[in-house]
Amino acid sequence: MNKNKKVILKNMLFDIPYSIGNYFVYIPYSWRLGKNYNIVKKEIEKYNKLSEEEKAEYLLKRLNRITKYASNNFDFYQQLYKKHDCLNLKIKNFDDFEKIPIITKSMIRTHTNEFFGDMYQNTGGTSGEPFGFYIDKDAYAREWSHLHHMWYKIGYKHQDIKLALRAKDLGDKNIVYNPVHNEFVVNLYQNVSTYKDEVLELFEKRDIKFIHGCPSMIYRFFRELEDSTNQEERELIRKRKKQCIFASEFPLQYIVTYLKEIWNLEAISFYGHSEKAILAEDIELKNSYKPYMTYGYAEVNNNRLIGTSYNNKDMPLIRYDTGDIVEGTIAESGLLESFKITKGRESDFVIDKKTKKLPISSIVYGRHHKIFDIADYVQVKQEKEGEVIFYITVKDKELANKNKLNTKEYFNLSNIELDYTFKLINAPILTSRCKLRMKI
């Protein structure tokens, strides 16, 4: 089935009411997403039973296969490997694989026309750097097979209903049911206050056990819900045990704390990206992500997270720099056991007067500012080195309209080489995909 037909079918399913669509839970995922779903499921189970030596053999076989395929079929890789004298390299161990050059978005972006496939994607990612690429037809079946394996560890079952918070424009609809994944999708392009009653009715009638989305989207949804509900209405949601499944972004501690204290929500997190080269789980929410090597080969080079997909033959990404800065823990076998996200991606910094990179999270959330007594969100904009603008979304809308506040009493920026100004606003500034970014 080509991409256009898939899109049409997917949109048709969104029009099916829950009373009919909920019967989809009895249809196997291998039917919904393709037979590769079960193939991958069995592969994960088999890999986990292998010895360390057998795991190495499994991975080296796949790394050899994809590098050979890429150099044989795409001029980008053939010329790159010739330049680095590794065109016909036989990868016998993981040290050999490190002889393969690392690629970046900027390197491959100018060669996109050399690749081809039915599923073209584009993303700015957390880095904000636009990138268009192809993924293979089995990518989603493979991804969901791994995600379900992960979620089973927290008690997830296919029959469980999710609330999905993602950047999907639902037009004039506030909430729609997606039978493919047994989830209710919320229109985040509208403020929750405009359809608060629908949300409360949903939580009251349906046993929603999981909430899936980017941490910033989940946080914004519940902040807007808090602002538009009374204590009795909030208790309706709090009393039922639910679990957040954080995706795409690193969950900042203030988000985790807020969801736990106000809404009684536990959480897990997983690392993934649109390019689908790495998938990793953090079940205990300790910033310790364990990569699924059956999904893609993950490694750390000079504190940068590097990924390789074995399966994408439409546009192979081999030793692809994700842009994430991490600390890796290496197992005795030499494989990456886990990684800790230390500073996020390049866009998560500002540059001070001495051209030093300062992590935004440490400036905004690492100093216990009094501003959070009156503010919902703090965002940062930098147009010139050494100068920043803080956009503060305050709880008191009248205060925001006046745009008057002695912010220096509320914000401790001592010993930071930055000139700064503050702007009070009524609502946070969102991306075109409805995401809430610290740096805008």
C-alpha cells in the first residue's frame, strides 16, 4: 500500500466512534501494522536470551550488511567511504566499526535526492535544524513492537486505553478516538479550558490508564486543565491510578514533580527520534537510558550519541550523530549499556558575553527562582551572543497584560555573563507542531 492510501485509511479510522472502533483491540497488531511486528517481537525475545558473544555476532552481521548495502547503492556513502579508506571494510569487531566516519544532518542533507522511498519524513527535531529523510515501510511496525515490549514492563496491555497528547490538528474536533492504538487523541491546538467538560467526561466514563506524549505537551495539558477545573473535578482524575509515558523529550524535574504532586501521575521515559536509529528505555526515570540494540546500534563518541539503523535501506543512516550530548556506560562486552543525557542538544544552550555555552535548564531551573511562585512557564530567546530575552507566562493574566513586574526580585541571575530583559505574556509560545520549547 503506498503512502497516500495509508494516509487516507488512517484519516478514515479517526472518524470511527469509540463504540465501533474499540473492537479493534481484538485485531492482532501484526494485522494492524504488518507482519514485521511479530517478526521483531520474536527477534527481541531471541536476542535477550543470547550470550554476550552471540549478541556481538548478531550486531556485527547487521552492521556489515547495512554498510555494504549503503556503499553499493548510494553515491554519498561510496564517496565518503573512499575518502576515509574504508570502502570495502570488513567489520570484525566494534573497533573496526569506529573506522567508519560519523555523519551529520548537514552532511547528508545535500544528498537527499540520491535516496528514495515511499515514506518521506521531515523534522526540525529538538535541535531545530530542518532535515528531510526516508524511512522504510516496516519502520512503524518495528518501532511499536519495541515500544510494546517496553510498556509491558509497567503493566501495559493492548486492551488498555491511552490518552495521546501529540501535535495533531483535529480541526473543529476536540477529542477523537484512534482505534489502531486504542487511544483518545486530544486537540492541543485548542486550550483545554474550551473543552474541559469533554475531558472530564472522558476520564469519568473510560478507564484511561496511560497518558502518552512529550513531557512538555503533557505538562501544558494538565496546567491548562488545572486552571479550568475545581478541586472536586481534579480529584476525579487523581483518584484513578495512571502512568505517563514520556516520549521524544528529556523530562525535566519540575514537570515530573508537578505531575506527581498535583495529579498523582507516575511516569517512565523513552528516548527516540524521527530518524528511527535509536530507541532506549528509562523505566525508573533516573536518566539512565538502556538502548534496544535490536532496534539500532547505539554508541557514544566524544560524548555524542551516535546511532545506526540496520533496516532502513531507503535511506541508511550509519554512524549518525543525533546531536544529543550524553555520558555512556559501557558493558564488559564493549557495547553501550546505557546513557545519561547531560546537556541536551545544541539548541538547549545560550551563548554568554565570553562565548561560553550555558545550558538553559541550569539557568532557568537550577537556581530555585521565586518566579515560579507566579509563573507557569519560562522561555528563552537569544538573537545576539551575550543577550537574552526571558518570556514569562504568568498565572495572573491581568499582570501579564500590564507587563509590569520587578522581575529581578524573582529571578537570580548573579554571576552570569548575560544582559537580559523580561517580557510577561498570557500564554506560552509554541512551535508549529504545538510543542513547548525552553528556547524559542
